[in-house]
Amino acid sequence: MQIATRAQVAVWVTQSLAALLAIATTSEAAGRKSADYCRSGGGIEIADTSSPVTDKFLKELKIVGVETIARYYDYPNETIEGKRLRSEEVPLLQKYDMSVLVVFQHNNNKARTFIDWRSRGPSDAKEALRLAAAFKQAEHSAIYFGVDGDFVGRSSANYKFYSEEVRSYFEQINQVLQEQGAKFKVGVYGSGATCRMLIEDKLASFCWLSHSHGFTGTREAIKQKNFQIEQLLPATCGGRELDLDDVPDGIKDYGQFQP
């Protein structure tokens, strides 16, 4: 039997530690899994879904302990069929005494949305307000706007961020809300860096971290608890694929409202 030298052992230990660190880093970047909480008493408050809710779905989510359903505001040419909140969902949500959280997203995973901030910012804000009026959204609740990409940070020769474009997009949104006298708070769905920038600039009141924990600033935001909602990795729960979302202890208001 060949006996390893001290040098060989040292190399093996170094490689093993590096592998373990890589696994830990990957796990941290990936975030927690919704599947681990899809059970009775799972301790998760929010579920977000891009499909209309049904009686069966809400009944199963109620058993899990979900209290709020996050749904989308979008244009009539919605990017995913069934994505927009429908009027027929309201009685079902009322039946199960569930709150609603809304996020406006229309190609908000594409940089061009923010490059075109001069038109998209006002247009998205006005459509969101139209839908808020149609659903009688409660004053002082929130409309979140998605920044569904790693778009905020310090650009380098290897990677371009769109921090100023994202900031300008939210400036336009806030301006429209102010001009129309809308009494809604603005929330942001995105990375830790996106949340930090917009909240520090007083352009958003709530932070909903996406499950892409590898995005700039997200792991730091989680460690420091600088968020209101943390999205978990998607899983099948309630008979469909969705994301469960965690709310830190002590946070009662994250912009939800009773339909």
C-alpha cells in the first residue's frame, strides 16, 4: 500500500476544503428551497404565483400556513398567460381570508425595460394605478415593481450594470404616483444592491429579495436582515409550481392588503 507524503496530504486537505467552500457558497447563493416549507405549519407567510388562484389551491396553501398571495399587475398583453390578477380571484381570496401582495412586472427581467425608462417608467406606473383602482387596492398598501436581474452595481470592463437606468425608472414611477395623488407605497423586487440603492434614495419603501442569491448585494442583505420579504427557490406546492416567501420575525406590514 502506498503511503501519502505530507505534501500530498496537504494538497488533498487544501483541495477538500476548497470543494467544501465551493459547495457552501453555491448553496448560499442558491437560497433556501420552497419545498422544505410546503407542509402543515411550515412557517411561511407568502406564496407568489403567476397563475390565477383556485379554491383547491388556496385550501391547500391555507393548510401550509400561507396568509398572503402575491400576484401580478401587467399589461393586457401579459408576458405569461394567466399572469395578471383576475377579478374572479378576489372572492376566493376573501373566502380564505387571505391578503394580496401585488408586483408589476412586464419584461422587467430585460435591461431594455430600464434603458427605456423615460417611457416605461410613467407607462408602467399608470397601468399599475389603473389596476389598483380596478381592484380597489387599499390606500397605503404597496405596489412592487420588479427589477428581475442583476442590474444594479458598479460596472466594470467585464460586466455592465444599469444602476442609473433603474434609478431613473423608479424616479418616474414615484413622480407619476405623486402627480396623481396616489396613496400607495412603492416596493421593489430584486437584488440586495437594487433594494439598498432605491431605499436609500427614498424611491422604495419595501424590499423583496429575489431567490437569485448570487445577485449583487443579496447575500449581504440577508445577513443584515435588510429586507421585508425573501423569496425562496421554486417548488411544487398546492398542485403547481410557485415560490414561497419568508418574512422576518417582527415584520407585520410589507405592503399587503385585504381584497
